[in-house]
Amino acid sequence: MSKNTTLRDKANYIRANVVKVSVRNRAGHIAPSLSCVDILVALYYSVMDYQETNPLWEERDRLIFSKAHGCYALYAILADKGIIPEKEWEAFYTNESSLLGCMERRIEFGLEAGCGSLGHGIPIATGVAFGAKLQNKKYHTFCVVGDGELQEGSTWEAIQFAIKHEVGNLTIIIDANRLQAMDFIVNILDKETKDIVNRLKGFGLSPVICSGHGVEALAKHLQKAKVSINNRPNVIIAETIKGFGLKCMENIPKFHFRIPTEEELAQGKNYE
């Protein structure tokens, strides 16, 4: 990223690119991808240590992307970085590309884990971070997880393990867009963000709540978590809007997988 390009500029570019490729190639799951654009831009353009020319670099920071159905922003970023071949991303969701609609592990493309079955990301990330701790490795592990998949018991089992074994080299970022599949979480479990906070505190964690679309401030929170000296995982609850950027799609449950029509797209966008 050039010195004159801000994180906000880059987030707007990635968001526009996700919309362009996804709509053109008729790929669903646009809305869950748009909610996490700013989180991923903060990580890849400001916080994480990795080598664009060597995805297998042993000392790289790891990202376990648990909400793997919303991986379009990650593909767009890794293509922008030259890690995923541009032609693979441009042809995504067609027979001309090997990229899958739900992300699978492919290290040469910078994809650390396959998490199509929700609830596996935090357990995988905990194992990766714990292994690094046992081997005295210095890299940090990040995990982006959806708030809906926190209903999975495996996430809380992994958190309990991470606390017990003092896995402090792990940062969990919750993409808290308040929606899962086809409805708002509050309509399914009658729970709000404060319930997630209370549960995390009950485990002895100290979650930080912030805007998931204030990319500059978000990067600062992530950097602080990365360099903190804790004996427990860091947790950042990034409050986001599902479908952020497209007016027709924001906070609309039916757009979990649905592709917008030309008339709907004409409603406008919230990015430049």
C-alpha cells in the first residue's frame, strides 16, 4: 500500500472490488463478506506480519477465517497482495477458477484453514496458537468469527482450553453483524451483544467493543492486542453491518446469499 493510500481508501477499494466480481460472476454470500472488509483490511495492510512472496514463511502471523462462507473480501485482499493470482479472483465462482465459494485450506494462496462447517475456527486457531507457544514461536494467531456461530459449543470449549493453557498469543475478532443466515440473532436466541460480553467475562476474558467499520481505530485495537503481554486470549467485538456498503443489502436478512438485481443496486452505495 502506497504512503498516500489510507486504510479507508483501501477498504473502499476492496469493498468495491468484492461487489464487482461477486455480482458479475453471480456469487452469493456477498453480505457476510462485506461486513468483515474493514477487519481484514486492518489486519493485512497494517497489523499482520507475513511475506507476500513467501506464503509458507514459518514466522508469519496466522489468520484463521472461521466464517469461511464470507471469504470474498479475503480473496480480494490476497489477490491485491499478489498472493492469490489475479485471474483466479477475477474468475471466482466460475469454471475458470479453483477458488471455492466456501474457503478451504490452501497455504500457497495464503488460506490457512477450511472452516466451512461453522464453529471450527476458534478451535483450530487455539491449536495453532498453543502449538506456537509450545515451540516458543513469536508469530501471532488471529481468528475472525461470526457472532452467529458463537452458538456452537465447540467455540466455548476451545476458549476454555485457551484460558486453561494461557494461550495469550491468540486474538479472536468477532464480526458482530447481529445476523445469521436468514434472521437476526435476537429473534433466534433472544440475545444481544451484551450477552456475548457477559459470557466472555464469565470465562475471565476482557473483550474490547469497537466499530467494525472504523478501520483506522480497528487497526490500533488489533495492534495493541498483538503486542500485549497476556496469559489469556484477546477478544475484540467489532460491531458491523451485514452487507455494509450496499444500501439495498444493509441489515436485510434475505441478502445472506441472494444476489442483488440491477434495480436494487441502483439504490446506491455507502462507499466511494
